[in-house]
Amino acid sequence: MDLNVWTEELRQLVNIDCGTGTLTGVAEVADILLSLWEKAGWQGKKIDLGASVGPGVLVTNKPHATHFDVLLVGHLDTVFPAGTVAQRPMRQDDTRIYGPGSSDMKSGLLNILWAMRGMAKSDLQRLSIGIAMNPDEETGSVHSRQWLAELAERSRYVLVCEAARADGSLVNARKGLASYELTFSGVAAHAGNDPEKGRSAIAALAHSILAINQLADPERGTTLNVGVVSGGDAANIVASWAKAEVDLRFWENSEDQRVHNALLALCQQGFMEGVTTTITRRNHKPAMAVSAQTRALMAIVERAGEFENVAISWKAVGGGSDANFIAALGIPTLDGFGPVGAGFHSPEEYLEIASIEPRIRLLRRVVSML
């Protein structure tokens, strides 16, 4: 492969501000990729997922197929706000490429394209292959989840092409996650003249943090984090309102249900007399667990690694992806087929240049063996 061409194609994608909320940027990335796929001879179309997000993209070698032997999944959006590219556009040194979304996950999208560009004609004739690119993975795939689920349910296997881990591992399990917003409504009063007439929403919030932390089970990998708090209007006013944002992570979906029920019960009971608490679940992804069918798919990947002389190792990770809810549908799903990278969601994000070509070969080989 011509790594210089690959790198320039990546530069086009990275040097566009395309945080989930930057709809024009997401649409621009979609247009570039759709054009590249069409030049490669594949059939593609943009998918309208509503006015709140950019478009999705669906590409296939057999546009009239009713099923896919394999569905390759990636996301178009990043977590970074508009203006990030101007501050730190894509750059590279001898071993790494840096830039917003370079590993999460513009390089994964590009590796799908390059892997399929080099597929043998006999494999393309034999296999029905779908490529789905959604615009809102970084905010939970709220608008694209149903579309992805419908495609996945028509597929034998799903390979998600997020970056491989820093040590080169592919991903066979991911923690599930949920995020909650708690709103506390109290009674305002003058903090000096008659504080006894007030009911502090902030005090209730403080009590809630202690109670929420007790729901964690570190031995089972169940963690809760009250990561954002706000409330009150002035230091001399008993706070009439407060808010908290809570992050839940779990390996076992039964733990998700336990904590969810416990949170609902705690909020219904309240944390302080005179203060009411409402709870809203903002985001949710089930845990991605390894099934017998997934293990069979892992064996195929391991054989492909032997063919291509790419070492295969597996890792269970705490972060979620679209693989979580696809795997929960009962479809054999694996993740991490992009180049090796790390520093996701930070200015230190990078991908390892030496991993680009081997990971393209690996993905192509895996698909050819399905």
C-alpha cells in the first residue's frame, strides 16, 4: 500500500471539526468518505437520522442484498469542539500520527476502506458486506442506534473498527455504562435572617453522593462516579436547586439493573426532608460480554493473525462503543480492528504508524475467512 496516500486521506478527515454537535463538519466527513467509497466502486448513500445530528453513511458491495455476511461499523464524529483543528491540526513524527480523532476513529474508518479496496474479486462476489458509519457514537448513538441495530440484525457477524489498544490488543468485552442526571428541588431562604425556613438542595445533593457511592461493588467491577455538580444562586441564599451527573460502569448487566433500581428507590425516598429529587437516565449501553458465538469468531481472527503474522491478544475495556448494544442483540461482535492508538478524547491522542498496514491486512483476511 502507499502509506503517503493513506496519510493524506487521513489528513482530510482529521482536519475537519466534527464533534457530534458540529453537524456541518460531520456531514463534510460523510461526504468525503462516501466519495472515496464510490471511487472504489462501492454503492453508498447518506442516511437521514434527524435534524439533531449529521447523516449516517451506508456502503455495500451488494446494494440489493437483504443480509450481510459481515457488517463493519465505525463512527464519523469526535468529542472535540469546533476550533480544535485550528489549535492542533494533524501532525506526525517518525512513529506516530496525532490530531483530533486520529485514532478515535478516523483511522479506523480509513482502514475499512483500504481493506475492502484490496479484497479479492472472488471474495467480493461471494460475500455480502455492509459498512455503517454513524454520526453520534460519542454521545451514545441516541439517534443512530435503531438504524445500526436493524443493520446488525441482518448480519451474521459485526466487526467494529475502533482503535486497537495501545498494546495492540483487540477488544472482546466492554463495560456497560449509564449516565444519570439528578435534580434536587428545595426551598430558598435568607441564609442569615431565617435559614431555618429553607431546605437546601445542595445539602441533599451532598447526602446523595454518599448514598450513591455505597452502591458500587468494586470486586464485580461496578463503579459509580458523581462527576459534575451544580446548584444554588448565591452564598447568602439557602439553595433551592441543585443538579448532579452520575456515571455508572458495569461488567454484568444484572449489576446495571440492581443499581438502576436502587437509584430510583433512593431518589423516590429522597435524601433530605423538604427536598424532592428527580432522576433521568440520559444514556445507556449494555455490557459487551463474550458468548460462545463470539469465541468462534475470535478463533477466526486468531487464525487470520497467524496468516498475516499479526499477534492477536484480547482485552476487556472499561469504555463503551457501539459494539456494546450490538453484542447485546446476540450477534457475534468484536471490536478494535483499527490501527493501534491511545490517548483517546485528549490532546495526546495518537496512532502508531507501524500498525496501519498490518491492521489493514488483518481486517481484510478476517473478512475473507467469513
